[in-house]
Amino acid sequence: MVAGTWHSLPVYFLPWYTLTTPDRNGLAQDLSGTGTAVFIALTFAVTLKLCVRTHAWSWITHLVYWLSVALLLPFVYVISILWPRTDISGVADMTGVGSSLFSRWVD
């Protein structure tokens, strides 16, 4: 329980602090972008924890672990592009979140 709490602190607070700090144009990421960044960090942390705890590696475990990490970022980017074309109500607006997150990494 303590280890889970300890691992959750950087997964939540590092993206939150990084993305809520304004950039050189004075803009900060909104709640959708920060939440998406926290979700990406959580997915990386869980996959890394699974990799550390896996005792018997096979081609299936390699495929599942590395494919889930490799497809996560393109999935977020494609969802943020396709979001304005869908009619989903009751969830956060993801329009432009992927391009905003990924362009911020190269600033």
C-alpha cells in the first residue's frame, strides 16, 4: 500500500506541475491535457512495474508490453484529431490535446 502511494506521487504531480506551469507564451495546459499526460505517465509506470515483476518472458509478454507502450502515444494523437468529428457527449473535449502535448515536449 505504501509502495503504491509512493509510486503514485510522481505519476500525478510531475505531469501536473510540468503542464500547469505556463510556457513562454503564458499558456498552460488545460485539465484534459494534464489528465491525458497523467494517464500516459500511469500507463508507462504500470507497464514498467509489470516488466520488473515478470519472471517468465515469452514472445507474447514482449508483444503485449511493448505494443501497448508503442501504440499509446499514436492513439492519443489520433483520438485528439478525430475528436471533433465524433458526437460523444458527457466526456472531456480532447480536441487538439495530442498535438498540444507533443508540441510542448519539444519546446
